[in-house]
Amino acid sequence: MGQPTLLEQALQAERDQRYSDAYRTFLDCLRLPQHDTGDISFHLGWCLEQDKESDKEEVLAHYRRAVDLASGPACRANAMFRMGWILMHERHYPGAEEMFLKAAEYCETVGLRVGVHDHALYWYAVCLESRGCYLEALKWYDSVRRVSAQLDPESRFRQIVCLNQIGAYDNALKVCMTFDQPSPAGFDETRYRQLRQSADVERMMLQTLLATNGTAR
């Protein structure tokens, strides 16, 4: 076997979670014309993102370059999603919403209707909820439930929280009761038990509240 190429070395370092080594090697790859500049830029952003002390603006710049220059649609969609993820954790919710929605719409345009598409819609709804836009968030969580069985339980629980925030306690109780159903096929059972336990706590509080108000079902 021959010596691994520079790109192969960079990818192996990334797989081994040696992100600093990978980042430096990807930088070397960027100087070689045979490599996809956008794809390399995504890897640079990803490796730099793993350093919690990294300059987030620099990470975003790498992902932005990937969005602009990558030849593969999956790379572009992932770069948009990562930009949204970073902005969300920086509590820049309007910017995060823009990128998550852009990622989802781009996925629809190019036919990538699973994975990044569904998660982008979910986190778009989370950002809306974080800004107190509960009615709008409820609509988007409902959209996620229609397209993704794997994100349905998470979306249902977020709907309970949003419904409580707007005082729709009857509807919140109804959603709590859906957790009596089995988990979707392939969904992590441990996580589903956690969600069910949390929904049970919400259900008990809601039943007490509605009984006190004389509106319990």
C-alpha cells in the first residue's frame, strides 16, 4: 500500500478526534487545487468547532465558505445547519432561525428530505420557542411530527411546554397522554422513558390544575 494522501491523513485524524492535527492538515489540503475548497472548508469549520475556546466567527467563516463553494449539496446543507447550531448556542436566535430554515428549504430544493432537513425544522422550532413565539413554534413542531417519526417524541414534549406557556392546559394534557403509546420504531428506548417520565410529571400537575379549576376531563 502506498503512503496515504494528505487528505486521507486529515480525514483519519478527524476520525480519531485529533482535531488540532486534522485542522492543520486540512489547511495544507486547502492549498492544493485538486481538492474541493468548499468541502475542505466544512472540515476546517468542524474541526475548529470542537475546540470550545475557538473563535466562533472563524468557525462560521469556514462554514460560510462551504455553503458558497462546496460542490456537493449535502456538504452545503450541513454547513448551513452547523451555522444555525453555533448561532443558537450563542443565543443569536434570529440568525439561527434564518440558517435552520435556509438549510431545510435548501434540502427540499435539492431533494435531501431526511436527516439535516428534519433536524433543521426541529431546531428552527426550538429557536422560536426560545424567543417566546409559542404559537409559531407549535406549528413547526407539528410540521416536524408529520415528517419525522424519530423527532416526533421530542416535538411532542416541546409542544407540551409551549401549550403550558400559552395556558392551553387541556391540549397540553392531551399531548401528555400520547406518551402512553409505545415509542416509534428505532427511537432510543432510554430517551423515550425519560420523555414519558417528564410527560407524567406534567400530566399530574395539569390534572391537579384542571381539577382545581373545575375543568378536568
